[in-house]
Amino acid sequence: MNHNLYKILYKNFKSDLDKICIEIPDYKKISFKDLDILSAHFASFLYDLGLKKGDRMICQIDKSLSAIGLYLGCLRMGVIYTPLNASYTNDEVKYFIQNIQPKLFVSKPKLNDDLENICAKLGVHFFKTIGTSDSDPLLIEILSMDPLNIFENCKDHDIAAILFTSGTTGKSKGAIITHSNLSSNALALREIWGFTGEDILLHTLPIFHVHGLFVALNTALLSASKIIFLEKFNIEDVLKNLPKSTVMMGVPTYYNRLVNEEVFGEKAYKNMRLFISGSAPLTEKTFKEFKKKTNHSILERYGMTETGMITSNPLDGDRVEGTVGFPLPKIKIRATKEGKILPENEKGIIEVKGPNVFIGYWGMREKTEEEFTEDGFFITGDIGQIDKTGRLTLSGRSSDMIISGGYNIYPKEIEIILNTIEGIRESAIIGVKHSDLGESPIAVLVRDSKVSKISENDIIEVLNRKLSKFKIPKSIIWIDKLPINAMGKVQKKNLRIKYEKILL
Ligand code: MCA
């Protein structure tokens, strides 16, 4: 059997190739046939550069049909696809290039000249740029090539993508995701969420993360559902296109914004059958307000970059707010404490096993071994409990990761930079409540009295040069000394309690 994910997607949508697959409102509609040809052109582009199965490429481009064509072209060729947040700085990107040593880097146009030099210095064979318009030179060149209708033969463990997920140590880890990780998860989601060719998915998520790329795109393509493809979550565009849609996927911020939007009414959601939320905890307040306003119970699910989707509230059955439902078919979860499996309703670290679980972190054997148990469960690092019906409730994280509008932020990555700044003796990054993004980072700093005072603006300026905007602390607080426990560890929990309302 050929486990090539594109082959599996194609097999499931080829029955009606003339059907509209993707609509970009007020701009363009393409059929499944157009999509298949577009992906074959991108496969040809990769082949023409000499890339082959197992080679790696990185792209840092804007959400567009070309971005989808490039992703599907990589799948067709068996080229390993790594998308990056378009707002990552060169410092962040340099790390990713050094980590996976791609043969090809595709960047958005005019991101900056340094990137091409960085790629050359780091031995990247090819540096290309592609924009979002139909008149983009590289797109025109690619469309002039003969399409390559390839379905590279892949085994189930062959790698489809490497997606980076931040690490508690401050250095991101490349999660190695196989063709069958992705196909098994998409097949399971199609089944449990009842996706069919009659569905129309409103897609507003970025496609450089698992949620928008795999959970939304793969599941819709596998189901031959139509996709209304928006550049980003913009409330006006969402309200305009919701009436044409039947399913929406989003982070909790999307639902907070909708529920607080006056004009979000029955007209908007009249054809909607399902609202799905994930990537960050959905508050019970938002769940209740949304239900009151629309009579829809948002379906919350739980996943990670390393595992795709793990559990989901049921399509038919109780969607209990504050819980993330039941394991997907063929997936096992358990709560453990110091290696012991806990009984029902006892809080512990959640571990997961199944066809959805990645095979490890690229170039980090030890780190990979640390995160799997002897009997093959992946240790998620999330804290939760499982009740007697098997329903999972999450209650926190063993690390001090912050989730801001669905983006994961690891304090260590920011603290490492802060601790290099003259004038700062100690630093602690903590997550505090944010009414729109759920959580946001703030910096609690101790001055180095031996050095002249540094201003908050100067600190933010240094951070802006090194980090994507979404990681920048929303506030800076100076204190005399950080609270530490007997082990000398900063007691961030105390700081979170003390400053939890500072942004509200
Ligand atoms: C944008 N900004 C942010 C965020 N997003 N700051 C903090 N946190 C954020 N999440 C900043 C921008 O840098 C910009 O700064 C300013 O806010 C306005 O940018 P804009 O894009 O207009 O912001 P927005 O429209 O308010 O975006 C918020 C958002 C967006 C819509 C929630 O962050 C979003 O689409 N998040 C989805 C993330 C996602 O796909 N997560 C899935 C990960 P400036 O103005 O200074 O330039 S996958 C995952 O978690 C697992 C696998 C799972 O289970 O799904």
C-alpha cells in the first residue's frame, strides 16, 4: 500500500473533480481538479530543483493557494515540509535552518535580504520567494512547467512534515510527523466530526501550524468538503462568510470575539452545524455565552503538534464545557504520577499512545527518549484527569508554557534574551489573563543596581529584534527580588497569582 498522504486525499476527493474545492471570497474559486493540477505543478518545481523523497524544505510564506500547492506538492514528492510563522525573525529562522538543514527555503517576497544570505551561509542549496498574487514571477514559472502527476511511494513511517514546537529549554524542537500520523488523524476526525462532501468549512486559521494545516485542511480535503479560505480571522469577513458555511474551526479568541460582536446573530450562523475550538483552553464563560447567543455548544477538542488531535467532545452526545472529551478511535490516554498510572478522577500528567503520535524530534534523540515511556506512551506535559466514562478534563501544564491566542510561548526563550540585557539582573516571564488572547506574557524583572537604569522601551526594542511579535511581553514589572523556593527555583505560581489581573 502507498501511504502517501496526498494519494489518500486524492482517492477521497477524485470522485467529483469538477466540484469547487476552495473559494477565496471576491477573488477566486478553484475545483478539486484545479487543486490537483496546482499540486502537480509544485511537484514539478521541486523535481526540477532535484529534490527527492526525504529531502527537507522550509517555507515562510503568506497564507495563499500557492502555499497549499507547495504543501501538497511536497506530499506528492515525499519531500519533507516545514512551514514557519511568517512573523518569525531571522534569529528564530536561523535556528530552524541549522536544525533541519533544508535543501530549499521558500520565503515571502521582500521579507528581507539577509535571509537569502543566511541561507547561503548555512548551506541551503536553493532560496526562492513566492507571493500571494497570480502575477508572482515564481508562480508564473511554476505554472509554465509540465505538471508532474506523481504519488511518491511512501511507507507508513515515511516523514511528511517537521513542525516546530517551542521547548521548555527555550529551543524549539522539530516534531517529525509521518504520512500515516496525518492520514490516520484526518480519517478519525472525518468520522467523529461527521465531515462530508456537503460541508463547507470556514478556514480562517494560519496554515503554518497543525490546527490550520492538518486539522482543518487535511480533514476538509479528505472529506471532499468545500473550503472558504480567508487570509486570517477578521471579524467582518467571518460574519460575511459564516452564512455560507456549515463548519468552523478556531482558537478560543475567535469565539470570544464573535460572542462579543453585536451583529453576530441568527443570520450569520443559520447554516452552521458545528463550531470546533482548540489550541488553547475554551473558558466556560465563552462556552455558555456562545450557547446562549446561538444555541450551539462549541465542540472543544485537544491536540498537540506532536500528536495531532488526541481527544474530542462528541458530535452527538454531551459536549461538557471545561472538558476536552474522549480519545479518538485507536488512541489511548492515561493520567500518571511519577510513572504510576492513576485511577479515575485523579490528576496527573497525561500520556498518549496511538497512530497519531509523532516519531520524535529531529536531531534530538535524547530529548525524544525523555518524552516517551518504556511502553511507548508520549508524555504530553499536560495535567488532567480522566473520569469513569473516559472523558478528559485538562487542568494545566507541567511546564510554564503560555498560550496566547493559540500560539505557544515558552518563557525560557524570552528569559534567555532578557538575561543578556545590561541592567537586568534576573527575569521571569509569566502568563497572565488576557481578555482577548486568553493569556499573555508579562516580564517580572530585577534591576542590576550596578548598571544605569534601562528603560522598558529599550528592553522591548531588544526583544523585537530577536522574537516574533506575539512573544513580546505585554507589560514589564520591576521588583526587588524574585520569589524562590528552597531549591532556588523561581516560584512563578506566586507571581501569576500576584499579577493575574494586571492586563484586565
Ligand atoms: C497576533 N498578535 C498577537 C497574536 N496574534 N499577539 C499575541 N498573541 C497572538 N496570538 C499581534 C501581532 O503580532 C500584531 O502585532 C497584532 O497582534 C495584530 O496582529 P493581528 O494578526 O491583526 O492580530 P489578531 O488578528 O488579533 O490575531 C489574533 C489571533 C491570531 C486571530 C488569535 O493570533 C490567530 O489566528 N491565532 C491562531 C494561532 C493558531 O493557529 N494556533 C494553532 C497552533 P503588531 O500590531 O505589533 O504587528 S496548533 C496547536 O496549538 C495544536 C496542535 C492544536 O491543538 O491546535
